[in-house]
Amino acid sequence: MELKEEIAREVEKETGIPVSGRDVEGTLSALLATSHFWEVVQRARLPFNVVAATVDLFRRRGWVKVEDDGSLTLTDAGKDMAGREGTEAEKDFVCPTCLGRGVFWRDLEELYRRFVEIAGRRPEPIKEYDQGYVTAETTVSRIALMADRGDLAGKRLLVLGDDDLVSLAAGLSGMPEEVVVLEIDERLIAYINEVAVEKRLPVKARRYDFRQKLPEEYVASFHTFTTDPPETLEALEVCLGRGLLSLKGAGCAGYFGLTHAESSLKKWNEFQRLLVGKFKVAITDIIEDFNHYVNWDYLLPSLKKNFPFLKFPPRLNWYRSAMYRIQTLERVEGLKNEEAECELYVDKEALIYG
């Protein structure tokens, strides 16, 4: 058995997540490019748990050394191993202007300025709801993307969960006819409604747990929905189902993020088959690393594994997700608007690694 495949089998056994030799190569390539563990995760585009277990295996085999400041150094043995395997340092060819998003948020400079002032007063993320919000640049880029695709101006927009405050950015843009937020966190509901009144925005928020039925007045009522769902398969299916139930019919759109850090390509495949097979929508866009998240305070305490390099906080916004856009080909039929029990936050690929 080749060395990379041998390592892959060992990591797969430890994590319970499918791992290939290509995945091992991706982690090694990232280690050749950076000494910061959290950047290794971002560059490798693999589940966090897989990268952490692989790096620790490298450490135990004497290929990686953890320095006193938490940085990772390939030992001479590690460099020799990489050379024998023909692995080179991962290179970055992303556009420095749009950061690979394909839209330029600085064309909305005034919106950005107004949004930053509002976002600076928002409630901080809490672990109870698995919260973690994106950068202001990301939020405004989402507005630019929806506008560019014709999904915002004159449209009714539904936001399912909104610690990112997309609703307020959309309202500030002056483009949508109306924005409705369904959110479980009472703090965010109060804040969004307060700002909407203060700024006279066409935005309203109400409490909702997406395991509940979608309120009947919102069924087949919107042109566009956006959400940042938890990434268990059950939560993805229920949350996207709610969003699709809210859409009027053919030609409507949905936006959501999906990470590599908490979703393997096997999960991506199963989820894409759900979108195309059950929901019968077209996937029009998958934009890698579109969403950049601000580091949240409860990250390190939530990690159950005690690897030595996990004691040091990130020095960059490492947690990122791809932006999906889907479009309906017809009115989505067969979706039941009923209460659903599902595991929201925890599976083998979740960050709270036990």
C-alpha cells in the first residue's frame, strides 16, 4: 500500500470520515506552504477533524514539530517524505481584487460604510445556536452577488437565520421590496427590528425554529431566500426545504453556504443529490471561499481533542464556506410543511470533535 493511502486509512479509522490519499497530499501540501495550523485547514479544504488528525499523525511519526508558539515545522524527515511523495507547496492563484468571489463589493462602498456602523453593535455569537458571523466585506459581497444575479431588486427576500445581518444590509441597499427574517435568537430579532425602525428599512424579524412548520403566510411568498444552515445532512435537508417552500415558483433563487471544514466531499455529494434529485433545482453557482467568518470566542473551548497545536488561537479568518446559488425550474412539489425532528449541529464532521 502506498504511504499516502496507508495514512489515509489510519486517519479514516480515527475520525470515522472518508479519507483518500489525495486528502493526505492536500494536508501535506498546505503544511509546505504555511506553518500556521488554522491556515493549513483553510488551504487544505478538508474537514477540520481530518486535517487535525493527519497533522497529529505526522507529528507522532516525527515529520512535524510543534514549536513553542504553536507553529508547525516540517522536520528533515518530513521534508524527505514530502520529496519522496512528490508533494509540493500549495500555491494561491486567487484574484487579489475580488478574492475569488467574482463580484467587487467596493462598488457598494457607501452601503459598506453604513453596514459596518450597524454591525458593530450587534449581539456577539453564542455556542447555543452554533453562531459565527461573516466579515462585513462578505455580507456586502452577498448583496452584490444577489443583485448581480437579478435576485434582489424589487424582490421579496426571506432570510432564514441572520447573525450575519444580511437582512439589514439588503434593506440599506434600497433594492428589495421587502425582507423577512426568521430567527431563533431573541437578541438578534430585537436588534434587527430596532435598526429597521431606526433606519426606516423594509425589514422585519420574528422568532422561528426551522424545525417548526413554515408559517403559512410565508409559503410560496418570496422570490429569493438566503440561509447559512447547520451542516448535518438532516439540518441541511430541513432548512433548504423550508427555503424552497417559501419560493413562489419557477425562476426563484436560494443562497446558502457549505464548508469543507465541517462537510466532506461525500457529504457534498449526498447533499447535491438531494438538491437535484429530490428538490429538482439547478445548481447555478458554487463559489469557493466566498464566505469568510470572523473568529468566534468559544472556538477553542469547544474542541474536544487535546492536540498540542489546538491550544493556539487562529491568526486569520480561517473558517470559510462556498456560496451556493440554486434556482427553481418549477414550483417545488412534494415538500411537506410539517414539524421535523433533526440533529442540528453534531455529526462526525462537526468542529466539536470528540
